[in-house]
Amino acid sequence: MVMKMPSIFVKNARFLVTIDQTRRIIRDGSIAIDDGKIIDIGKTDKLQNNYGSSEIIIDAARHVIMPGLINTHCHTNHHLARGLADNVLFPTWIHERVYPFESTMNEHDVYLAAMACCIESIKTGSTCFIDPGGYNMEHAVKAVDESGMRAVLSRSAVDIHSNARAIPGKMREDTDNAANSSEQFVREYNGAAGGRVHAWFAPRTERMASTELLQRIKELAVKYETGITIHASSTQDSVLRHKEIFNGERPIERFNRAGLLGQNLLVGEANWLTDEEVSLIQKYDVKVFHIPTGSFHGAYGALQSKHLDMIKKGIAVGLGHDSAAESNFLDMFRVMYSVIARRDVNLDPTLAPPEQVLEMATINGARTALWENEIGSLEPGKRADLIIIDTMRPEWLPLHNPISNLVHSASGDSVSTVIIDGKVVMRDRIINTVDEQKMLMQIDEAGLSISERSGVSRYAIPRWPIS
């Protein structure tokens, strides 16, 4: 008997990596998709017999199918500042380079920056990202909607300026304005883009949000049943600055006193936590994002952090790359590979096995996004967010162990097809949702224009002469 035809049938995969509860890997696997969801998954011969033909048939022979990668920390507003803040300490990076750049952006710049982020994400296999906050973010919503991406988006909340270094006027709000503007964004855009956008609350950093603002945001997040994300303990300097401002308290300690800790809170980069702070994170089921490549760029100290220990304790730890002005790339395959640097630092080759790293970029990323019931693994009933990877490339062969190759050998360049929410967003490396070349021209022009208007273009000059 021929059952209802699915809208998309992907067949003949050399390996289908499910990351389901049993972590099945299916040889000669296929997946049937309809109405945005996965309706069946299994061996090709069985699914062909059950479902017959489909509207779209994708032959994934000599390919690997896996869940789309989930990037748990990505500043879309900073995307066009790539290359303007290299080789400097974090206070210089943020206050002298990135904040002046961001505060100069107009609404169309915000749209183009977000579109650039979406295009690069799709081309390298990410199907969802979490943006920890910016301004004019309704234009980021537009870019996510048009591109077909899935995202958590936030509007920044800042109410401390007097004790902070060089905060542009655009970011100077009082507590009421910060809380009210954040609430308005969540109210208007949570569930936008056909449900592909979740709107969260985002106090900018631990040093820029008062305890009163944290308490109000916690109440609002409970009211709207949504999440909160915040930077915390990224560098030693950030911890010391926090202690100066808040009477010797460390960030997680103050979050606990403010009642902010809870299962709807995502904190990061969390490189400098004490054992006591980790215990609080575990107690309240707080989620954590880890961005090793951002740390490598700015020398934050991620390789001495407790992220792998947190995973052992059952804490949800996801991966992110920060921004194009930080990691300088959005390829989550490269981010996954960077995690294995822990082996060298600790002289222990057993650390960060590829299966654990892949979980950080998929199902654990979904947990940090509070979206694990719908994305992060390939299972019937979940949204159809998946990527198809071409293994007929020199870096992939021979293919003995697909999980090892995904983490140790692959890059985003091997992603051939991307399906998000049951729609083919990219096929054979051609994006179907936007005019990529036209957008890239506008993106390049906008980045150069903003750097000139903000006065930071002088930092883009190489040390070698350009004639």
C-alpha cells in the first residue's frame, strides 16, 4: 500500500546520523518530510516501499545526512566588522572598535549584517543561531524570515553606564526603557517567521545590567515563557570589573541573589567560573554556551575553563563562534574542531571525543535554545532541520568513521544541501531563498561604509604595505 506522499524524500545516504536517544547511525538511510516535519526515517528500501514518490526527491548517495548545526552565540550586529578588531585585548575590542561600529549602523545596515550572517550560516551548515542582542533587531527578524533560517533573537538591555568604559549614547538607557523596549520586542516578534524566530531577553553583559534590571527581565521571561541570555565571566578582566561594581560579588553569585538563575537562562562565555558557581549552574539547570574560537581570537582563557566538567555534570553546554568580528568566521565545523585543543592543553587525547563534540553542536545546542523538543536530532515528529554533506571530497576520504570525519576532517564547504523547517533552503550549494551575489555586493559596500562613518576603518590597515 502506498502511503501519503511526503513533500521531500531524501534517500540513499551513505550514513544518516540521527543523534536520537539511541544515537543511531543508519547505513543507506533515508528521511521523509512533510508539512515541515520529519514523518519517517530508516533504511532506503523500507521508506521507498512505504512512501512511493514525492514532490522533491534528493539522492544523497555518497553523502552524510545529519541534524543542522546549532550556533548558540552569534552577534549579527557585529558581522560587518570582520577584521576590524584583531590582536587587541577585549576592552579595546569592544569599547574602541565594536561599539563605535555598532552604534553607527542604521536600520538597513542591521538588515544586511543579519542577512550576511544567515547566508554564511546556511553555506556552512548551521540551521539555527542564538543572537545575544542588538538594536533595531526587527530588521534582523526580516533577514531571518527571508533567508529561511531559524534563530533566537534578542534586543539588548543596558542600564549601567557610569561604571562602564566608553558606552555610546545609543546604548544609554535607564532601567525602565531597557526593560520596556525588551518586552516590546518579545511581544511583537516571538513566534515570527512562521515560528522560526523565538524572541528572548538579553541583558548585554554582567557589568551593564543592574540587579533591578535582571529581576525585571526574569519576571518578563516568566510572563512570556521565553528565554534569557547574557555574557558572564568571559575574561578575568570582566570578572574583576564586575566585582568592582557590585561590592566584590562574582557574576553568577549576583545572578543567584537576583533570582535570575533558572532553566530558561543561557550564560556564556563562562570561561572563569569557580566550582561554587558551577554548582549553582547545575542546581538551577542553567544552560551554557562555549565559544573557543572567540577566545582564541581575543585570548580570553577558554582552554582552562570548566566546560567539559560541566558536561560531565549534565549541564547543557552548546557551541558558538561569537561574531565575524570575533572568530572571524561562522563555520561551526571549524568551531567543533577547536574543542579538541583541550586534549593538547591537558596532555590527554581521550578528552572531547567526537561524539561529545557533535552533541554540543546539535542536541545540546537545541537544549540551550530551549528548542530540544523540535530540533537538534532527526526523529519523527521533529521539525525537518537537516544538512546533507558531500563526502566525495579529498578531506573526507577514506570514510571509515563518519563521526570522526565530521569533527576532525570536515569544514562547512562540504555541506551541499540545507533543509530548514521542511524547506530546501540550499541545494547543491545554491541558496534558493535570496539572491546571494546581489546580497554579497550590498553587504561588502555596507561594511566599508560603516567602518568609514564610525572612524574605525583605520584599524583595517595591514602591517604590510598595500601599493
